[in-house]
Amino acid sequence: KSSLGVKITAGGPTFNKYKELAIENGEINFDVAADKAAADTTPGGFFFKKVLGQRLRLNVNQNLTARLSSSIANEFYNKQVVGLEANSSKQAVANTETQVNIASGKIVDVARTDGTKNGGVGVFINYGLVDNKGTI
């Protein structure tokens, strides 16, 4: 059994593309360095692979890395290489409710690493604001 009491049956296929947490409206501080390529047992890997959020204020207070191969992008991120993505929701009444704030001196480092013609996007925001005091 897992720590949550789920019976694990050996020999079957493994499914690891599920969300564990959904958030509507709030604030998340990236106070530790985060890497989208990391396993979901790390803070960054968990957030990017297991959390679904919208109408959030995302504060990048430490460096964020999204240097992904096409294989990882295809498997976990809908074929996209995006450093940080923020989407609003139909509950929003103003674009200030969804934000990406990059602190001074912090870096959002994004690249597709396998030399394809496709690149990456540093920050994507849908109906919101970006305040970049760092480097994207």
C-alpha cells in the first residue's frame, strides 16, 4: 500500500500524468529554485506536473528553469516548452487577478534542448499582468 492507503498492484502499467491539486485564485511564491525537468518529487517538478491553477499571482523569488527536451515536453507539457504559464478564469473581474512577478535578479531560463526548429516561451499569461524585474 502507498502512504495514502492505496493498494498498489505490481505488473500493471504505470500512469503518472494526473493532477493532485487544483487551485482557483491565490498566490504562490517560488521561494526555492524550480526546474520543470525535475521529478515530481521535487518542489518544482511537483508544482509543474501535479498542480492545476488559474487566476493565480505567481511570484518568482528564485530562479526557474525550463530547459526541456521535446520528449519531456511531449510527455508532460502538451508538447510545449514554457517557463511559466498563468491563465485566468471566467471568475475574474480584472486582469490584476492573474499575475506573474519576476523578482529583481531572478532568471526564468527556457529552452528546447534537442535542437529542433521549435523553441520555447519564457512566460505566457492569458488575461493578466507580467511584472519582470529579472531576466526572462
